[in-house]
Amino acid sequence: MYRAFQKARPRLASVVTGFGVMSVGDLAVQQLDSRDTDVQRNLVSSTYNGLVSPFLLAWWNHLDRVFPGVAFPQLARKVSAARAPSARLTAASRAPAHSSSARLAPFCSPLTLCGAQVVVNQVVVSALNSPLYMLWCGHVRAWLGGRTDWADVRIECADQLRRELPTVLTASFCLWIPINTINFAAVPPHLKIPFISAVSAGWGGYISHVAHR
């Protein structure tokens, strides 16, 4: 049923999945932290995750086109084939000259391509998503609280980024590099959002706690 929904409405499915999993993760962390439920915090966090999920899905699909053929079965076959001296040259000669694989094949093994995919994703997503999430929480909470002193709100958000962002980015790299290696190498495209969202249940609760403390 989920896969049929995802095929029919992929963007809506990613929004619903991202919203729902973040909501569960944030509620779990709230209960562990204080056993109280902050509904506003949960909605602010879950709405952000739901809104960015379609963009993440589009980004992952783009990475799959730029770094092709790194899903686990193809990866295993290519690693074996790469032992032959002419393997990469043969593959490159069959690929169209303008394709991404033709440009990358002479220089990169499949493992290198997979590693590049993970690193590019980590640098772009962590560098953008974590600070944007924290800024979103700070500004939306201020708006819902009826604040109009936006200059002060911006100062408070900038101060929080200086305090919290280095720790968040360090934790993000430690968690998401191995998770995204699995995601890109072994997870089918239609299961990427559910897989990442399942891991995000814990991560989302943690970063929501950081953003709201």
C-alpha cells in the first residue's frame, strides 16, 4: 500500500513520511527528557522535516544520476570486474561521451564513486539542513509566540548557531556518513525516504532538543 501511494504521489508520500517520523522521534525524546509533551515544538519540528523531504528525495535522485551504478549489486560486480586492467576502459568506451559515467569512469572505481556520493551528500545536506532547521525553529517559535522584535530574534538564533552548530555537525558526520553509505549502496530508491526517516526518528528528536533548549 505504501509503495503504491509513493508511486502515485511521490512528493506527498515523502512529506507524510518525513512529518510522521519526525513527530514520533521528537515525542519520544520529549518523554525521555521531561515526560512532558510540547505540542507546538513537535509541530514546528515535524512540519520542517515534512517540507524538506521532497527536496531530499530529489537531491538523492540527482546524486544517483551524477554517481551512477553504485547500488550494492552493481557495486559488487564492478569491484570484481575492476581487477581486470581493461575493465574501466571498456566500460568508458561503451558509455556516451557526454554522460556522467563516461566522464568519471577513467578516474574512479565504483567504491570511489560511492564514497564521493556519500561525502558530497554529507557536506551539502549537513551544511545546509542543520542550520536551516535551527533557524526555522527559532523564527517559527517566535512567530507563534507573537513576537515582533525580529532583530532580537535573529541575534538569538545567530547566538544559538554559534553555540550549538559545531556539536550538531560533529554528531551529524559521525551518524550520517555510515547511514548514507548504506542508503546509497543498498537501499532501493522507493525505500530511501522511509529508511532515512526511520533513522531520523532518533536524530530528529536529538536536533529538536538542541534547537528548542
